[in-house]
Amino acid sequence: LQTGERVDDVILPSYAKSAKDFLRKNRAALESDHCTTHLPKWIDLIFGVTSRGSRAKTARNLFHPMSYLGPVDLDALRSDEDKNRAELQATEFGIVPDKLFRKEHPGKGESWEETEGLVMPDVLRDSYNYGASSSDRITKKEHTGSNDGFSLEDGTNPFA
């Protein structure tokens, strides 16, 4: 419950005997075989192949369309009212992180040999046009449920 009252201390869950015990038990849980096994799937949900598009729909991992807006999208909004609405949505509910991986994240003990193409291009850096010629600048992004909506001035898709 958000009351505006300052929180100087917290009440620990009943399974924790102390703050150190709470940390020890949480660390053990995070380092457990269950978490280690499922961490790559979480990475895929948040930053990877099931974060957008049809695979996100199949994984029931979809959010309000405004949650996917980035700086380029905000600049494209025409009215101040639309921009304020988008900023309020982001403030109240957050935004979906950028998609960082194009392939399923390898699990513990799996080979990283086949990681060619695993990481997405740095679209944010590229959108600021550092070192890009005018023909390489990203000019728009249409919301398609994936980062594949970017196109260059010449109409080509840098992710195709």
C-alpha cells in the first residue's frame, strides 16, 4: 500500500529469522538448480525472443502497446496530449525493456559456440547516428510487436 509514509525498516517474512537469514535463504533460492535451469527462459521473456511478437503472444507475455514506445516513437507523437499520455503510462506502469537477444538464451552448461547473431544491434546508439552516414540512419519504427519494425532511409530492414 502506497501511503507516502517513509519506510525506515521492513517486516521480514515469517520464514526469515533475521535480515541475514533472509538474504541467505534468498541467495540459496536464486542459486538453486530450479532458478539456474529457468533463468534463460526468464531472460528470453524480458530481453529476448519471447519479449515481443508472436512468441510473446504464445508465452502470454504481452503488455499495453504504449509500454513498447521508445524515444523515436515519442518524437513521432504529434500532440502534447499524446506525449503526456505516453509519459504517464511509462511513469505509472513502466516500459518494456529493449530486445537484446535474437536467439534463445543458452542455459548453464550449454555451448556458447553457436552465439553468432545472439545479440541485437545497438539500435539506441545507432539511433543517435554516431558514426552513421545519412544512408545508415534509422528514421522510424513502426510498432510491429518486435524490433523488426526499424527501417533505414533507403527502406531496408537492418535486422532482416
